[in-house]
Amino acid sequence: MKSLIISASSDAGVSIDGAKDGALKLGKYLENLNKEVIYIKNRDNFVKDKNPLNKRKNEEEINIFNEKLYQTIIENKDKFPFTIGGDHAIAIGSALASQKNHGNIGIIWFDAHPDYNTFKTTITGNIHGLPLASITGFDNASLTNFHHSSFVKYENTVIVGARSIDKEELVNLKKAGIKVFTTEDIKNLGIEKVLNETLKIASQNTLGIHISYDLDVIDPKLAPGVSVPESEGINLEDAYKAIDILFKDVDKIVSLDLVEFNPLFDQDDKTYNIACNLINNIISKIDSKKF
Ligand SMILES: [Mn+2]
């Protein structure tokens, strides 16, 4: 199947700079492999608000960006969207576009953080902590005004690898009934068992699955190049194997994001090399899809 590779170069969702450069660097890598890459960027005149007291930081810029990303994916419905972030707020555009294109999808969210905050519960006011709550229509309606359709259902939403959950965010997750597999669960049950269970939940009565892979799910000793590292992450073997396991039923996976690579915090290109390995594997899986 033909892929639609998008470099979603925005870090408006987080006060820490750098994730937008991650999207550019990985876009360049793909261009060097002779892949066509579409670049979506923040507006030229955009100046990032980093005020810790503002709980809706850069909301307008994020919405303009996500609407552009959303429309690009919808206009290319015949291709497999592979969106490379950027901070995780870009997934509001990519995942909802997939929901619009396919009717009713499940979502698998690899992340150290559940990203299930609302404007009321966010501590930092960084919108990259709100995308999954927005995609599932839990709250944050002002972040999804461009999407005139249904949201991803709670019962088809799974978080994998979480280990840093805010207190109020946990209340949100419980209220919605979202399934969360922590890193502890992965250690106890093994990645294979966790992901088979995950696939079951995301597949139940859905017409496709969107994967959103935040590189901070990996242990920061191995992948330090992220904006908000959390210790005790998953190991590299599991990080790579996850893609193979999830693409077992290759036609069920309909779209994917790889987000939060931040070259400003990388050491000796460790995270860059991991991201490139993941990209190569993902591209080969997309190429193997029949339709
Ligand atoms: Mn995230």
C-alpha cells in the first residue's frame, strides 16, 4: 500500500523546545531513502507561549496545525498515513482523521504518560498532555472543532507503557474506563501477552486501528532524546517487537504516528537511530499491506 508520510513539525504542545526539529530530522532521513515527505509546520509568525500560568498554551496554533494535518490525511484517503511528530498534540489531527476516514477505529497509545488530561486537570498547561482525552471525546471540545464526526470509543482505547500518571488524570481515566497497561504489567506479563490483549480491545467491533507511538515509552537511558523522559521504560527488544506483534494482522492497522523525538536532548544519536530503525520496520509493514 502507498504511504502518506507527513512530517508534523510542531512543538506548540510543550514548553520545552525541540520536538519540531525531531520531525524535520526524521523527514530528512526518509527523503534520503527516496520517500516523498509532506511537511506541515507552525505558522511563520508563531511565537510560542511558555507562561506556566497559562493552562491553554498555544491552543490557537495547535488547532490551526491539527486542522491542516487532518485535512491532508482526509484528502489522501487511499494512502496509509504515517505521521511523524512533533509533540504528541499532533495526534489529535492524525487520529481523528483516521476515525473520519474509517468510521470507527480502535486506538493503541504507547506512552509513558496517558495524555488523558483536560483543561481543568492539566498541571502544566502543555496541550501534549491532552490529546488522548480529546480523541476519545472525553472533554477538550475546543481542540476538536474541525472534526464533525464521532470520537474513538473508550472501550476501544488502550494505553501501553504508562508509568507517570497525574492524580486527576487517573480520575479521568477511571471515569472513562480506559484500559491501561503499565510498564510493570509488561514486565510481569511480557510484551506479547500485553499486546495480544491490547489488539483484542482495539479490534472489538472496529473497522481499523490507529497506533500512536510516543518514543518516551522507551527507557530514557536507551532513548534520552525526548522532551519529558520518565525512568523505568520499556527495553529496546520490546520497543521493536511491538511493531511486529501489532502488525500481525497487517490489514487491521490503518494509520500510525511516531512522536516526541527531541534531538536537543539526544546523546550520540541514540534516539535518532532507534527512531530510524522503527521507521524502517513500519515502512516495510505498510508496503506489505494489500490495500
Ligand atoms: Mn505522549
